[in-house]
Amino acid sequence: MMKYDKCDLIAYRQDISFLPNENRVITKMFGLDKVRIYKVFDRILKMTEPERLSLLKNVVQSFEKRHKNLKRLFKDNFDQINSHLDITIYNDLPLEKKLLIGAFFTLEYSIESAALFNPSVVPHPNQNITKKGEKKVIISFRAVGEGHMSSIVFRSGILDKNGDIKMDDMSSLVEKANDIETAEYCKNNFAMKLKDIGKYDLVKGILDELLDEFTFEEMTGSIAHFRENTAQTVEHDRAIDTLRWLAQSNYEIEFDVDSDLTERVIFPRSTTDIRAIEDARFVYFTENKKNPIYYATYTAYNGFSILPQLIQTKDFCRYKICTLMGAGSQNKGMALFPEKINGKYAMISRNDSENLFIMYSDDINYWVEPELLREPKFDWEFVQVGNSGSPLKTDKGWLLLTHGVGPVRIYSIGAILLDLKNPSKIIGEIKEPILIPEEDERNGYVPNVVYSCGAIIHNDYLVMPYAASDSRSGIVKYKLDDLLDKMTPVE
């Protein structure tokens, strides 16, 4: 491999590897066209009762240890399929028939069979079980399965006083979140996004009938009333489709409070992220010391276009997902500062797919006027430069881990230092990468890549989980003072 001028900063790679696990499976709806659905229903219902009961028993016994509440999954899948049919005769079927039909429209999906990469790390909300000098942490990963469909999964562990981690046991089960049907939307946020894309005037009448906070059901009713009383054009139809699309991209989900953290997967569920939830950058936000909150920026991908999104949670059990808006929210790789700067939210971004930018906003959902922070400067980042997670606060400045793309698309990780009071100003830089792929990390789904979505400072160490070649992940640590001492001042 090409050798860059090596930074003499010591990278302490820990003897731990996070590998894809094909045994972690969820259930998904197995859909067919309507004609074939009717045929499957008919074949099942023509079975004798003993045949049906025997088959259902065998299926349940085969899969009940692989999933929680298996019969509930089958029943929900029956209800979903049945709701799209043109006749209602199946509503009154006995439960065992509904469960068996639901089983035929269920499939398993291995969420991380292909890759487990692009991690970030934050403090766990519960630090009660830690000893002096320890910190319990949550590591998030991008998990990829068949068809490159990606989701967010979690692991937890405890950092000791020296920044080494001991991981908690991982559950063999995994489950998707439940939708919160009573979730409300903010009308002002919708109006801003619709104005951004030139659709607001077309649907203003719909929004005018809604409260400042409204539900999906209320929006649907307002759309129906609007259609009844307004002359429709193709442009109106497209704008209404956009309004629905926006609502489907803003939602709330929750997991069973008794579920283990490692059992939870945030899986694609809307029209915007149906293919991928990419590269979540979690950050522990401490504007309110008594009620801190976790945010994560990520990229939703539907196979054709991307949409920057924001997750917020207090407990990693209930999550609110919303769309980031404004001209500054148009590309990948956004990373939120862990606190406000001079009374404003602050964000690192890469708005043009090449350079680092910084933005400030009074509204965490709305971002405009990105300022150029840094262009590619060194040969290991000549193609592009981006962030490797949210900035980390130190006594000497904001430590921003970066990633650079060099020859043969080698991804390396670097570091710069931003002024504490004015992070638009770079005050220090390390001219060489602090992490490059080692020989045994070069091969994978995307070769020659090391990448991180967020690190943590613990005691005297910078601890960074990182991905190797978009396939698997590890952890590296640095002595923080050594890293900061390597910074060359930037005038």
C-alpha cells in the first residue's frame, strides 16, 4: 500500500473486532401482487383444519426462539395484507387461519449479514453501575444486509480508566421499533421545507386548516377537504404527494422498555429511507445539564435520492425522527456540535461533496448559509475532506476528526482544531493522517477505507470506534495530550 508521511502519533488499536452476524434476523412483510395474494389465501383455506393446525404448530415451533411475540408478527402481517384487499370476507376468519396466512406473508431478513461499520460512540444514559474512572458507552453501527439495505444497531460496554473497553453481552434476538401513531408534526417545519422546494403556495390551504402541532390523521382530513373544495391541477397533486412524503419522513418510534439495547434496530420504514439509513453520527447534547438529549444526523436513501435526517432520543428507547431543512441541509455528512455556540446550534457539513463547511442556526431543524471551513489541503485528502463525527470539546479547542480521500480512493482519518469561541476559525492541524488502513484492514466491501462517525474523550484518552473497508469495525485510542501536541498552529 502507498505510504503517506506517517504521523508519529501512536494509535493504540484495541484487540476487539465487531463483525457482521448473520444470525441476527428480523421479520419483514413478504408482499405479492393482489392476484397472487388471493391465490395464496385460497390455497390455505382449502386445507383441512388438521392440516392447517399442524402446519401452524410446526412453523411456530421452528421460529418462536428466533423472534419475540411471533404470533403477534403473523397477526399484524395478516391484518396489513388483508387491509389492501377489495373484499372483507376474510375479516371474520378464526385466529388460527389468520396466523397461518400471516406466516405465509412473512420473511426473515438478516440485518447485518453483509457489514457492520461506520460506528459512533456516546455516553450511556445510565452510569449507575460504573466504578470510579469508568464510563458506560453506547456504540452505534451501520448494519448492512441483503441488497445493501442498511439500518442502525447498538452495542454497549464500559470504558475503564485507561480508555480500554469491555463489551456487554449481546442478545441473540433483534426487533424493529413500533410506530407511535399519535405522533404530531410541526406545521412551521413543514412550511419551511415546502417553501424550500417551491411547493408551499400549492398546499397552503391544507396547512391553514391545521393546528401548529397536528397528526397524520388530521392532515389526511385536511387534504380530503381541500380536494373537495379546490380545483385540482397536476401541480396540486404533486404538491400533496410531497406533503405526504414529508409526513412519512417525520415520525416517532419506540421499543419495548424491557428489551435489551442490543435487540433494537432502527430499520428503514419510510419512502425516503426504504433502502438505507446511512452513517448516523450520534452526539450527547448538553444544552440543558439536567435534561441532556442525544441527537444523531444521518442520511436517508431511497435508491434514487438522499435526505438529511435528525434523530433525537433521551433513553435509546423512544426516538423522534425529522427532516433537516434549509439550503444547508442538502448533502451527506452533517455533524452537530454537542452544545450551542454563542447561543446558536452549530453544525459541520460537506455541502458540496468536497469541502468542510460550518453552519449556525437558531432552529436545530433548519440550516442555511453554510460557511466554507476548509478545502482539501494535503495529498491524502485531495479528492475530498469531511468530518468523522461531531467535534469534541477540549481545553485547547474543538477537536474535529476528519476523513480525507486520496489516491486509489484511500480513506484516512485526520484531525484539526477549531477555536472554542469561534469554531469557524481553524487554529491547529495535523498534516498527516492519524489513522490509515493497515494491511489486514485493506480488504472488504469497499477496500482501503478507515472511517468513523464519532469518538469520545474519556479521562486522558481519545477513544474512536472505526470501520475497516466498510465491512467490520474496531476501536483505537490515543493519548489526548499527545494528539493535541502534534497540532501545528494555523494562522
